Amino acid sequence: MSKLFLCLLTVVVPLLTCCSSATFAQKQTAGKPIYNSQKEGENPSSPLEAANAITVPEGFRVTLFAGEPDVSQPISMETDDRGRLWVSECYTYAKQGFDDELRDRLLILEDTDGDGEHDLRKVFWDQGNRLTSILPGTKGCWILNHGTLAWLADENGDDIADGEPQIILDGFNFREVGHNIVGGMISGPDGWIYGRHGILGSSLVGKPGESASQRTPLNCGVWRFHPQQHHFEVLAHGTTNPWGLDYNDLGEIFFTNNVTGHGWHVFPNAHYKRMYGADFNPHYYELIDQHADHYHWDHSMKWTESRTGDGLHGELGGGHSHCGLMIYLGDNWPQQHRNNMFMCNTHGRRVNQDIPVRKGSGYSITHGQDFLFANQPWFRGVNMIYGPDGGVYLSDWTDLGECHDHDGVHRTSGRIYKITYGKPQPYSGKDLGTQSLNQLVKLQLHKNDWYVRHARRILVDKKVAGEDVFSAIKSLREMAKSNPDITRRLRAIWSLYAMEAFPQADQIDLLASDEEHLRVWGVRLLSNYPSISPKVAQAFVDAASKENSALVRLYLASAMVKIPGNERWLLASHLCSHSEDIDDHNLPLLIWYGIEPAVVEHPRQALKLMRSTQIPLVRKFLARRLMHENEQGSSITKRLVEILSNSERNEAFQLAVLQGMSDATKGWRNTPAPENWSTASEKLMTSSNKQIKELTQELSVVFGDGRAMDALRELVGNKEASVIERQNALEILTASQVEGILALLKSSLTDKVLEEVVVRGLAGFEDPEIPILLVRYYQRMDKGAREANLDTLCAHEKSAQYLLEALKNKNGNLPDVVLSATQARQIASFNNPELAKLLEEVWGTLGTTDAQKEKQIAEIKQRMSDAVLAAANLKQGRALFEKTCANCHRLYDAGKNIGPNITGSNRDNIDYLLVNIISPSTVVPNQYKISTIVLKSGQVINGTIITRTDKSLTVQTEKQLMNIDAQTIELINPSALSLMPNGLMDKFTDEQIRDLFGYLQSKQQVALPAE
């Protein structure tokens, strides 16, 4: 049962968890009338009651800035140059999808008397669709809407959009990305616009009309866009759904995320740990983990189990889902909060506070005291921003669900609170755009970064508009040179750079600064170009040769991917000379991401670096990448083996290289042996290190070394050896398909400790004797081997026919055998009419229509009343779960994590259970879509493709992770089906359905029935 409750997997984000709107707005919003799909009678407390229920630390005050009916579904908000709050209302979100007949809206809210409550409200635009982000500018605003980045102009300043949005970028895949949709724009310190993208689908982003080859591929991660040059790039890749982005006083960027960790430091060319799937580059073998040193939930459990936000989860922070990062740089809250990270915790119904602390090449994010508690079940915090008075706006989506909202969407609710300390000085409401150049420059010194950011953008806009800004540039240059505060010098540099008044020569000069953060920004600004010139590359090499700051080395490493030719290898050599970076959180992997694209093109430099590097991970990955090229360039691996052979006194070196070579050949049946392997392997086999000998022997088999094969054959038959050693030996021989392996498998079929390995190995062969043997010995096998036996019989067309005929004729060796729905679908995938007819006779029909499924759902729901479920035998229900679901899903402490963990799912909702079990392919994220892989041997494999290279394919089936040699593949046929098959309950009696559903809805684990 490989995909039960598939939508669970994406329960990661509070992103679109609460898109709402208000009924009062029906006349003002285009599209069909706003409606609630929440169950009738379920409503939140009033906005004022909700605001009064919030608790914050002593000295702070919470006011209701706005609430329904004045604002609903507040998915994004930002202030303009007058301190007014712009809010994007997302009505189109509908559970896990969108209602395209509705329209989203942009509001402008203003507090004219400074009492913390809005008193003016305007509708700027009401034609949005999937409107997720707003960023006001001069005479208009940037929006992310319907898969595009667009400019919405207001040239006359009447606070009404002039017309249709001007689309600057399109290709954000709003259809597949779903609730992980692109969003979250902020204006960065360097003048670029930064945004985020979720994991559910991949986008091809570019200018309207550009071809696919001209566009930039994007999956989950952080991207940026230059508003003047219109250049787009992906800054960092990975995570799940980064729903919060901000930067500190030094311009270091951070983001919040869900499930895979909440606290991340952003730097260019980072490839972060993903919730699922593979990075675009299959040779980025390991991904960077989160920078927080903690989780806001009990990480020993599955993330889906943290959604209650209470118990230990509550003590740790409330749950796995976060959004709305704010790094406080205002001037109202106490100084102790400055540069701290504040984020909304969805399930904890609170605001977490974390503290970034410098460590190694970046930051370790530690847990601070949770800042705010909503004390209400409807609270769904989405955004936090500080304004001109230093007070903080907090938006509340206000709903009972989240991004997997199964109980309906309450569109007519939403609130924005304001959190202040003491009594802040009210903002005058003056438009910063009317300030003089001198005043705008002076605002770069303001304690409240709100003024700094807006003034910087206004200066840029004035320059772009053709105004004479020479006096401002002159003043900023003086500030950048002489201000004693490093943060103020940085602000001046950022403004100059954004105004294109900080030339490359000045950027290079920063590399020689005594100040660490000036050197950092020298590297960052010089790396902002699409490619790096030889002059800049040489400057980076010179800087790296004497750089003692790991943070600067981090940004030098991040720049490598843009450096051409030999300079990249010189830079890598300097960066790899720091043994103190061996265990650094970022640098070993970031260096690898920088050099990997050049390894095959420059193998000599790669081998040279492999010898000299002080970082073992880089050495191992270099060996692995070079080994991938064995068949295409045997001279490369010959040299690799030569270096390995001459390092006999360095076991650590040998282990790193051998492990890399071994990792590269996983799934390979054979590959030509480097001509010097025989001599090298003789030396390596004399090592006293057991792991070196095991890796050498494994590689020898892949290289077709008969002596190694003989040794493994002997080990397979040696009953004095350990079970693990015998099983591993047989697995190596089977994976390599060595000569005589079929005979060895057959002869080992009755060996009890090897039977399961043998049975699974036989799936790789089409031999008429195999089905006869498997059926004959079925009864003698243990439970695991029996399951493997049936899987192997279903793997080939002829053996599947033999099995079905045996079942039809009630063969005595197969007593009480009932095929699983997965095994039935495997047989159906052969598309053989005769076999399909036989399957229907023996098992039943798989291909039910949507109408049949709906009928089945309705019928089962009617029979499974509350009274019936109350009589369920939970132990028998668990036994059924173990048989049909536990191969892929985990419930409490039972099952596997191939599919979503269902412990924290919406299990008490029988509609939810029925839809996900009976119609599992209704909505299928890419990670659960199966492909049918046909091997040249005739074996058919149904599973999801995890990674794919020229040499091998990694496939997750319902029961195992398989590495398949690409040369053995005849055909790959992708589908839109879920890994979980239809028909799981077709063979169940009402009593069994009752027991299974009773167990699935249970509140705690129960014991299995006695054997």
C-alpha cells in the first residue's frame, strides 16, 4: 500500500493553508462570489477577541490592526514608502488546489492616527489569480500572480492599478507546484528581488516568449531577479517549501522552511537537503542540512506526528511547519531582539524566536524563547514585518486547516495584528519619495532598517529615472570609507552598488580589507555577474591563498561554479588546504558543488586535487565522479587506480577512494577493469584493514575478476561464515550477474538463511524452471521469503501466468495465497489480454472507473457507521495494516517510511481515508508517480524513479530500493499513477474493512494478535 494518504507528504507548509476572503467583498472582487467551504456553523471568534487572547512578553502590546470584513485571506503584506500596509488577499486557494473562478485582491491599509488600528482602506486591484506576493515600489508594485512576476503600475498615484499587469517573467509552474507555489518577495540589500519556490513541481522561468532552452529550471529553493537588468537566477536549491526570507544587519540572508528543518542560512550555489526527490545534478551526492541546531518538534518521531503542537512538540516549539520569517531590525522592540529570527509556527499557534550565532563558515541557529502565543485554534500566522515606527505587523490567515485543508476553507476570515513595545512614536505618514537626496542618504544611518531599505530603493529609482544623484553618490562614498560602524559602511556600499555607482575596481579592493564582512561583500558583489572574468577569478585565487575567515571562504566556494578554466582548480586547491574545515557544516559540500561540473572536463586537475586535499569528503566524491567515467575514459580510472595503489601506507586515503569507487558502481553489473586493477587489488587485499579488503573484493567482482568471484562463491557456501557475510556475498554476485550465478541461486534455494536473497535474485532471470521451483518450495519458506517469492513470480510474464494457473487450479503448494493489489497491478502492467483474463478469474478487476470508485466510497461509508467502527477489532486491524500498508506507511511505531507517515494525518475523517485508499491516484505528487521499467531479461519493475544517471537508475518499489544498470533497461514508461495501487480493499470483507478503519482511526498503538 504504497501511497496511502498521499497528500500527507506535502503537509509541510502553512503556505496556502489558509487563503480566505470576506463576503462583504463580493461586489468589489471580480469573479464568482466569495464562499466558505468550511462546515456550516464552524466559525472563529471575533477579530477583537482573537487579538485580546494573544499573550506576549511583558512590556509588549497587541492591537487589532485590521480584521474581517476589512481584510481576509492575507497571504502576503508589505509596506510602501508612506508606511501604509499593502495586503494581498488570496481567495482562489481551495483546499489543495485553486478555484480559478474566484479572484484575488490587493488592499492598501493605513493608520492615520497612530493608534495601531487602520482607519483607511483602499482596493488597489481585484483581478488576481494565485496572487501570493506583493512588493510595493515607485509608481506601482511587483506581484507574483498566476505563475508570473509582473509589474502593476500606478503612474498617477491614485492608489488604483492603471491596467493589466506587465508580465516580466513567466513559467512558474502554478499548475503542479500547487500550495508550494512561488511567493515571498523581498528587496535584498544589493537591490535584487529575492523570492521562494516549493517542491511539488518544477518550473521553467524566463521572459515571455523565450524557448525552453533559454529558460532557467527551478524546483524548491530561493531565486532572485534584478529589477533593472531583468536577470533571473536560482540562488540556492532544495528544502521543501521555504516560506519566509529576510536578512540581518550584515546582509546575511536566512529563510524558514518546513519538515526538513526550519532554520537555514542562504548563500549562492547551495544545494540543501530536500524533502524528497533528487537535485537537478545527480552527482551532487550529498546535500547541506539545515543550520538550526534544533527542531521545533520531537525529531525522533515522523514530522506528521507533530501537528498537534502539544506535549513534547509544544515544549520544543510547536511543530514542523513555519512561515513568515522576520529578522527584527526595527527601533521599537528592545535591543535584545535585534537580528533575531521570528517565525510563525503553524501547529504550535505561536511565534518562535531563534538566534543565529556565528559558527565555522556560517551560522548555527539556536532556539530562543518563544515570543508569542495565540491561544486560539484558528490562528494561522503567515507574515511578520516591522514598519516605520518599529512596530511589527503579524498576519493571521484564520482557519482550522493548513495547506492540506480537508475540512474546507474559511474565506471570510483573516486578521492583522500589530505588536509594539511601550508606546512607539507614530509615523508621520510622509512619503519618503519626497525626501531630498541628502535626507535619503542620511536615512542609511537610521536605526530602523525600514527607513534604510526604502531610502535605498528610492535612490535607485531616482537614478534609473535620470535624476542627477551625484551628490548622493559622493556622500555615500564617504560613508562607505570612513563610518566607524561596519553595518553603516555596508549600507552605503549596498546603496552604491544598487545605483551602479560602485565599480568593479572598488569591489576588488574590498577583498583586501581588514574587515571580514567587507571581504565577504567584495566576493558577493563580484559574484553577482552571470559569469566571472579572468581578472576577478585571479583576484579570488589571490584572496583565497591567504584567507583566514571561513565565512569569506564560504562565499569564495559559492563563486566557483561561475569561474572558468584553471582558476577554478587553483581556487579549489586553496580552499581544500584548510584541515580545520573538514567537519564544517557547509564548506566540504559547497566546494564539491563548485568543482563537480569541471571534473570530467579537467580530470588531471581533479586527480591532482584528490591527492592534495585535506578534506576527505572531497576526495571520496572526486573518486566517485571519476569512476563514473570508467567506460568513456579508461585512462582516467587507470590513473585513479595508480594513485590508489601507491598510497598503501595511507589507509584513510585508500578508504576514501575505494568508497567513492564503490559508491559509483552501485547498480552496475559490470564495467571494464582498469588495466592496472589486478596489480592494485593484490596490494589492497594484503591490507590489515577489513573494510579495505571488502571494498576491493566488491570492486573486483564489478570488474569481472574471476578470483574475487570464486572467493565470494566460496563464502556463499561456507556455513561457518556469518549470515550477513554470506548474504552480502550472494547479493554482490547477483547484482553483477556473474557467470554461473543462476545455477548458484537455484542450488541455494533451500538454504534457509539465504532463501529470501535467492528468491529476489531470481527475479533478474527468465528461466522456465524458476516458477516451478518457486511454487514447489513456497510452503517451506519463511514469511519474508514467501512475499519475495510471489513478487518474483509476478516479475515476468511467463512466470506470472504459471502462478495464476497454479492459483486457478488450487495448487496444493500455494494454500490460501491471495495476491496483493500491488502484485495484481504488476501482472496487469504486462498488457497481455490472455493474462488479464486469467487475472480477472483468479483475483478480480483492477481497472475501476471514477464512477465505480465514487460508488464504492459511498457504499462503504454507509456501511461503516460510528457504531460499526466502535466494534472494530483493533488488533486484527493492525494485522491487516501490516499486510497491506506497512510496506510503505508508518503508523505509530509500525511500518516503513517509503510513503507518507500517516500517524499525524486526518485519520479520524472517514471521507479522507476512503478517498485516499480507494482512489489513490486522484492527486499524485511527482515523488509518488510510478514508472514501469522493462528490463532486457523480461523482468518488469513498477516503482518511482529516485535518481537517474547515464550508468544507473535508482528505483523505489513498494518493498525495496533498487539500483539498476542502465544497460539492462529495455524501456521506461512513466505514468500518472500513484505508487499505491487501486483495489486494495476489493478482497476485504466488511469485518476486515471495519477492523482496518478502526485501527487507522485509533488514538494509540495496539498489539498484534497472538499467532
